[in-house]
Amino acid sequence: MKLAAALLAAGCLTCAAAAPAAGDPLKEESARVVTRSPADPNALTTPPRQDRPPPGHVRSAVEVLAIARRVPSVAAVLRRHPGHTETAYLKGSDRWQVSYFERARPKQPRKEIAQVLIDDRTGRVLEAWTGFQVAWSMARGYPGAFGRKANSLYLWIPLCILFVLPFVDPRRPWRLLHLDLLVLVGFSASLAFFNHGEIGVSVPLAYPPLVYLLVRMLLAARPRRAPPPPVRLLVPATWLVVGLIFLLGFRGSLNITNSNVIDVGYAGVIGADKLMDGKRLYGRFPHDNQSGDTYGPVVYYAYVPFEQALPWSGRWDDLPAAHAAAAFFDLLTVFLLFLLGRRIRGPTLGIALAYAWAAFPFTLYAMNSNSNDSLVAALVVLALLVAGRPFARGAAAALAGLTKFAPLALAPMLATYREPGSARSRPRELVRFLLGFGIVGGVAMLPAFLGGGLRVFWDHTVGFQDGRGSPFSIYGFEGNLDWLQQGVQIAAVVLALVVAFVPRRRDVVTLAALGAAVLIAVQLGVTHWFYLYVVWFLPLVMVALLGRGLVDRGEPAASSAPAAEPARSSPPVPA
């Protein structure tokens, strides 16, 4: 098992890194920070007596309970919950936490309905939470809980400008591309409210950009009689190269000096450690990340090289392996986007796609949170890069799908894709795709087969995600929209099946647009949606928007077609 883990981990990363060059393709995202001392400052303990201050403290449990009851928002909640109970805990060395629970019910865990944090010395109320913000600390708007300094306006706004500006066409100010780019950065409005703990505003604000991009991608995939006018860069492509180098260096430096590892990256390190120790992957995760085994096995394999080079200490500390993995996933996506763009339409498109990824603020947000979401993006791009090779396409589809499962919705579309001009028959290509998908997927699933069986795997992954609640969607926040959620989910399944056959004639750019539409449709129906998921479909959206024609500044528009290239061992992907 240990040898298989090492081999498959190497295979996953090698498959991506050795992709053909041009000419040859859900646990709460909680706001836990990385630095944890052996004496956890957030640890809760019960005081020995209620009526006297504990040793080294000023106030007693009785005193802090009286303070907490006077908080107006808490008092309002308590009036609506007769029969509630209250408990005072010591939190670290200098604070108290008062928790209120609704009336106990048989065979059901107590539900916390209000929480108050009090300074022991001054008796001042530091925090008071009710509603969703009791159970979901990530909904409280703690500064820098995700990405640290990446959220700063002095970084975020310049990145938005750098992302949009090179693709602005002053001669066509009403070009739809301008609106597309503004919608992409428009997720920032929702994030701003999230960062201030206003999830009642942030949650609904995320849906208009998602719906717009879904419709836009479906329109971009429709057959055209003539290609649209090419996009002309506002600045020379060489400037984008310089900008790309600067951005990559800046992002790496910021990750080292000012970033945090959320539970997502922590889970990857834990899973890699378990794989290499020969332990069962699913089940028995540490108490501080008990639901960290909710991802597909490819996620944990991808962390193996980094965990072996930078071993896990057994605690939620700085987790250098998670930092290294997040940086690698980010650079891998940049590299694969360059190869994909170069293969579709030449180096200018490759440079533009790589630059767009590096300049987009949400990719920095994901990297500085040290999550695994850039791995999803990289493997989806890989599937497009090898689209002309059915077996490799199937293998890449399996790898992408066994990360966070949403890319499995791309499998029907990728299975039926046939490169224009291919001499192979459709049945033959489908068989090769299924072989690649089945072999790689089967090997990747060995931890599930050998460690508890498929039932355990299902319960800890898809079953867990399906059963948990979350306020980070309109369905979870409102609580009475099951009918709408089920309708959206059915529509997403229908879309994934329809685009496997319509339109019948397609190229890689069309494939990218359809893939983006499917991923967005899936995200529209999930109970837990978060901003890290934007990076899953960003590469596909940019390929769809720029892949039909992109010319360098000063380059004649007629030269937007690919230039003559050296002899290839396989035909280029038509665009």
C-alpha cells in the first residue's frame, strides 16, 4: 500500500508536469490559522468552581455569565429559546467563553445558539455571536482568516486592474469581453461583505456573476458562421511576460511571509502522511480536522512528495508541506495554461492565459490560503491539453474528478469529444477514453478499496458533503429552498449530458466553454459554495474568451491564425 501510494503520487504529478508541449493537455473551509502553540490559546476548559475565580484569573464563572446575559443580541435569542442552558468555559489563559444551548432533545446533540467571548481582566465583551456565526467561525469576518494580506485593498484592487487592463480594447469600448472581465472580478463585491461577516449580503451577491458566466459560456460555445473579431492586447506580449515574472515572484514571496493554511491544506498533509504510513485513508482524522477526509484520493496523493520532503509534525503548525504544495499547484496551472494557449493559437495566447491566472486576485486568494483548489484547475486544464489523445484525456478526467468530485461532471463531455479531422472512429476513441478513465481512476481509488471499502469512502466524502448544512449558499442560508436546489441540480445533470452531444462539431475552445458552463452549473446547486471554487472554472472561461483570436499589440489582425510550426508527432488542436 505504501509503495502504491508513492508510485501513484509520483504518477499524478509526473502526468501533469510531462504533459505534451505545443505540438504534441466539501469539510467546512474554516477560518483556522496556521500558528498553534503547544498550549492552544483557543482551548476550552471547565473552571473547577463556578462561584470563585480560577487560579490566575480575576472573574468567576458566575460573573461572566451575568455579563453575557446582558448582551442585547444574546438576550434576544435567549427569549426565543425557553429552557436553554448555559456554560462558562476558560478560553486560553485570559478569556472566557460563554456558550448557550437550546433545550436538550433525546438522542440529539446540543445545538449552540449563542456564544460570548469575555476578557477576564476587564470584563469587556470581546465578541458576541448568534445564528450561523455561532457554529461557523468562518462567517464572522475575522481579518485575514483566508489568505491573510491577499485581502488587503492595496493589493486586491491593483490586481483587479492588472487582470482587466491588458485585454481592454479602447477602439471597441462596448465589447462584451470587457463586461466578462468585470464580472469575473465582480466576485470581489461578495467577498468584501464576507470579509466583514455580512453573509446575509455576501451569499446572494455571489449568484449574479455565476449565472451570467453560465449563460455567457453557453453562448460562447454556440456554432458561429464566422469567428468574432480578434482580441488585441493593449500592451505588447513581452510586457505580459515581464508582468508574469513579477507576479509569480510576488505571489511566492507573499505566500512565504504572510499566508495561512486553512483546514483544506491541512487535510492534504494529514492524508499524505497516512498514505505513506500505510494507514487507512478515510476515517480517523485528527480531532482538529475530523472531516478532512472529505476529498478524493488524488488530493492526498498530490501532497505526498511535499509531506515526505517537509514531514508533518503531527500538529496544525505552519505546515510547510502545505505551503510548498499550494505553490506547486499554482505554478503547474500557469505552466499548463501556457502550453494549452500555445497549442491552440500560439505563444501570445499562452502568455496571455498564464498572465491572466497570475493577475487574477482569487488565484492569489487560493494560494495564500494554501488550499488544494489550484490542483483542480491544473488537472482540468490538463484534460484540455491532452484532448486529442483519448486515453490520456480519460486519465486526466479521472484525476480531475477524484480531487473534489465536481469535475466528474465533465466526464460525459470529454468522453464524446472527437478532435476535428481525427481518423479514428468514434467508438474506438470512446473505448480508449474509458480505458484511460477506468485504469487511472481504479488505481487512484485503491485507498478506498483497501481501507474500509466503498461505503466508508462514500460516507466520508460525497455522503458527508450531501448531508451537512452550510449558510454559504442561498439554500443553506434561507433554509426553505430545497425545491429550487433540486431543480438546479437536475438542470446541471441534464446540461452535463446534453453538452456531451451538442454542439456536434467542436474544438478545444468550444470544449473549454462547455466545461466552464458545466462546472458553474454544478456550483450553482451546491449547499456549500466558497470563493476558492472560482479558480476551478477560471482557466476554462479565459480560454473560451480569448481562444478564438488574440493578437499582440501592433500585430496585424490577419495573423491571428497560428503561424507555421515545425513538424509534429501529432496534429495540433484546431481552434
